Amino acid sequence: MEETPKPEHHYAHVNNLRLHYVCAGDGALVILLHGFPEFWYSWRHQIPVLAQRFRVVAPDMRGYNQSEKPVGVSNYRIEALMEDLASLIKELGEEKAVIVAHDWGGGVAWPFAAHYPEMVERLIILNCPPPAVLMRHLMSNRAQLRRSYYMFLFQLPLLPEMALRFRDYEMIERAFRGWAIDKSAFSDHDITMFKTAAAKPGALTGGINYYRAAFRAFLRSRARGDKGGPKVKCPTLVIWGEEDRALGKELTYDFHREVEGPLEIKYIPHCSHWVQQERPTEVNSYIMDFLADLP
């Protein structure tokens, strides 16, 4: 049996900040982008499988865990987040990569694929809509507006961070186990890992600032009357846990409006927002099949 590549921890200086990442394997570059309130560890079930064929890199995105946490909402603009990804690919000595992204990682990956098409070999998104689709639904879909209440609460200063720290980060545990259909998907060790990452100085504010910066950008875009940006042209796979409390399945019905290239959607029933952690076998199979013809 082939030995599973052991993940290694490294740091990269990209876009004027220090990013921590975990890497394993050799081959075509595959970058895994986590969401909120997570860090590279969210991909623990994917890294060893992908590393059998690919060079896998799972960073802590800016503001999270062991990566640098710049102060100020403006430092979490989507432009800065996309430049982090572009700079990381270059720092790793590559011109392009397969991007696999979940939740807020997808919030970066969707526009990155549209604005940097030459740097994206293929795009794989897990439970995250293109920003334009989400914004349309927030304005027209009452069910989605109710699901997204926390995004508006996150606009408040300090209080969201205080609430997340309350009773030893109880809300972190409730977010993972409370939302999961299969509660056993998150061991006590897993919950401790997520709490420890969230407890690092500046980490909660860094993660929440993604929401604050995005909301301000949306208001500016509305004021300007922007009509939308470029579409995604690369082959795209979407994997969607159907029992997502934060993002309704109906959002996926509009994805074709933002993707001009080949689009494939795989639904996983009886699965929550934490799809790659709750149903890793199915997720890994879909990803590997989608990338099967890559050298």
C-alpha cells in the first residue's frame, strides 16, 4: 500500500502578510480554502486523499489561526483576499491551481475564478453561492434573508466577538454539532481544535471582518448601480449539502447565471453546511472524479 504523504506546516510571505499553510503530496497544485469559523483543519479528511495524486496546500486565510491578522475592516476587502490567493499561487512557484473552497473560501474563490481566469485550472465549490447570487436572494428571497440574519448581526462592533467567546466558545461548538445532521462528524478533539483556533488573539475579529467588509462593498456597489462583473469560465463542480441552515438549496438553481463554462452540481442529501467534514467519502469521490483527467 502506498504511504499517505504526511502534511507539513509552512509559512509564506504573500501580499504583505504572513500566511500559514499545510501542504502534502506532489503533482498539480490544489489549494483548499476554508470558511468561517474554521481554518485549514476543516480539510483534514481531504488532504491525505488528494495528496496521493496532487500537491495539496491548505492555508489559514488571513485573519485566521496562525496566519497574520491585519487590523481594520478595509484589510478584508475581497480585492485583498483575491490578491492573497494570487500571490500564494505565485509564491508556490506555479502559474495556476485547482481551487477547492467551502463557505467563505468560496466567497473568495468564485470572484477569483472570474477575475483571474488564467490562474484557475478548475473550480470546486462546497456550499457557497456566487456573491451575486447570494445578494439577489437576500433582496428577493425571504427564507434566505431569515437564514442570513447572523450576517447582519456581524456588522455590529465587538458584540459578535463577545457572543462567540461566551461560555468557553459555546457558540463555536453549537455551530458545528448543532448544524450537523450526523453529530458524530465532530469529535471532542475536533471541537477543541476549532475553539483553540478561534481563541487566538484577533482571530474572531479577523473572520467576522470578512462579513463586515463584504457588506460595505455591497452598499457601495448598490450606490454605484453596478450591473455585475465577469463570469466564471473554467470547468466548475459544486458539491452541496442539502440540509444547510445558512444557505438554501434554491440558491444553486441560479448558479448557471454566473458560470459560462461547464457546470456540474452534486447534491448530498441529509447533510449539513459542513459537507466535507460530515460526508468526506462522498465529497472526496466527487472531487477525485472531477480531477481524474488531470496529469
